[in-house]
Amino acid sequence: MGFLLRLVLATALVNLAPAVAQAKNAVASPALQKEFDGFIEKFRAALKADDSAAVAAMTRLPFMNDNAIRDAAQFGAKTFLLAAPI
């Protein structure tokens, strides 16, 4: 697994833990679940392909409320730069 994928998964797990604890009884509607399933399939494919433009397009910006990453160009430069092989 690439560094970027591990970074994104770790970030997601850390940020989702409180939401999961609060939403034990919550169930998404079938339409919402279908929408999410389609999104996550495309998002994972973009990560696997190392397609920074596609990942940025599917990411809510500013990323993680970090004002240093306010647009797709900054997201690609700062986030995907970390995953580039040396």
C-alpha cells in the first residue's frame, strides 16, 4: 500500500472514530448508501491510480480546515508531494 493511501486511511480513521461512537444506531437510507458506495469506489480508484487531480476534485477544501491547503493546486502540491518517491 502506498504512503498516500496509508496517510488518507489513518486520517479517516482518526477523524471518524468519534462519529462512529455517536452513530451506533444511525442507518443511512438506501439512496444515501448507494451514493456513498459510488463515491468511495471512485475515490479509492483515484488513490490507487495516484491521480492527485481526481482526489482533489473529490476532497472538501480547505482540507482538514487547514488554510494552507485551500484549493486543488495546494492540495496536490502539499498532500501528494509527501507521497512522491524519493
